[in-house]
Amino acid sequence: MTDKEILDLYKAGQPELAFKEIVNSYSERLYWHVRRFLCSHEDTDDLLQDIFVKIWASLSSFRGESQLYTWLYRIATNESLNFLQKQKIRAALRFESMSSKIEDRIDEDTLMDGDQLQRDLMKAIQRLPSKQRTVFIMRWFDNLSYEDISEILGTSVGALKASYHFASEKIKAELEKNLK
Amino acid sequence: MEFGNDIIEKIGKPSMGVPDGYFDGLKSRLGSISSAKVSSPGVWAGMRPYLALAASFAAIVLIGNAILRDTAKSQPADPFYGEETYADIISITNPEILYNTTEFDLEELSDEDIINYLIESGVRTEHFAYAGDQY
């Protein structure tokens, strides 16, 4: 079902059906989107539940000014970044390093089939500043266009391209350093 | 190992897995959110923090008022008769008395000292008349 058909269902007074169609069309895509930020299946599973509760609660406020899927990605991205921010604060209060915690998570993830180089790549992505990491995940993993990312993040296409370029350079430098 | 500029593309996207049948379960679990009727907060829920704030403010005012009233009652009606008021009586004609004696001697005070003190402390004329009757 297309986004337009889902919205037509909602406008026709069938919000529950529209929501079920959103779940069918987007739950898997949003799962992977969130998983790449959180690097943990359990955390992603918990957060995805909260994200869809939020989507259902705010579906009535969706005015159709943006595309449905950019609106959904915006909610998922903001929730993921908020989740990471809270984890970072909790880690800081326990005098722990959030980045080393995430790196441990990547190493111990039994659901990750990748080799060591792919794990190193994931770690390099997690070490990026928040904005660059977000752009890199959306562009490289999710294959979203710069225009769509611009609509989701509210940033200009030029700034996104620059962020992606810096992110790629940092990742390349880090991976090459590991290979030497 | 040499990858050149395409190192990221050559490494490829890391493949992550999920438990078997996870997405089927996920869809039915997420789909049931709408039947749980997650409602937006109502008028009462929206007003609750403001009402709590107003109630706390009213409680602080009432308690403060009660404490102040109680404190005011425990003080003597007229400060002239209070025990501490003598400490304020410093002789005008001989103020050094305060520093030269360990015990405050009321005999050293002149009538003028007392009258000046009474005038400055706002004692009413009826009290003068009462004192006059006594002595």
C-alpha cells in the first residue's frame, strides 16, 4: 500500500487500519534504521515499540505537509538520538565511556554476521559526531536521497553533503589506520 | 591489504541479524498498539500540573499565615512590658554606664532618660498617666 493510500484510509475515518498499514510497510525499515544507531537488537526492539506508540498518538496531528515516510523517519531518528543521549548521560554519571560501551556491544553482538573489518566499520561510524553519523547512516545504509534527508533533518542539502563527505573521510582514515 | 578510496564500499554494509520469525511477531505486536487506544492527554491531565502548583502555593500561604499569627500572639501585646525592653534603655546623661558596669542598674537612669525612651518607643500618653498614678 502506498503512503497516499494509507493517508486516504486515515482520512476516510479508519485510523486503526491506516496505522496497521504503516506497521506493515515501515516496521522493518524503521527497525533497521534504529538498529544502526543503537547497535543492539534488544534496545532497538524496546525503542521501536515506543516509536510506534508515538506514531499512533500523533497520527492525528500529521497534516500531510511532508511525506508520510519522511515524517516517520523523523520520529524514529529523533527518538534514536534522544535514546542515545540519555544513555550517554547515564554512562557519564557512572563515569563510564559511552563509545567504549557501544564498541563492546558491537564486538559481543551475536546477531551480527560481519567479519572484523565490518565490525571496525561499525565502530568507526559510532565514533563520528552525532550529525555526521546520522547523515552517514541515512545516506549509506538507508539509501535515502539528500532531498529526503534534508526534509527529515531540516538541514540544507549542501550541509548534508559536506557532513557526509567529512564522515566518509573520517571512517576511511580510521579503517586504514586499523589495517596498517 | 590495500583498498584505496573505496575502502568503505569494499568492506560493504555489515549484515546484522534478528531472531527467527522476529518481524512477524513484531508486526502483530506493533499492530496491537492501536487497539490499546493510546489516547492523548485530556483536559484534566493537561491542567493537573497547574492545579498542583496552585494548591502548593495556597498551602504555603496558609501555613505561613498560621505560623506568623502564632508568633505574633506569643509576643507581649505591648513591647514596653517586655523583659528585653530594658536592654534598650541606655542612659543619655551617662551612656558609659553600659560599659562600666556589669549589672545594669536602673537606679542610675534619670527620669529624663526614661521619658526620652518612652517617647521614642511610641508609648501612649495613657501609659504615662498610669505610671504617674503608681508613683
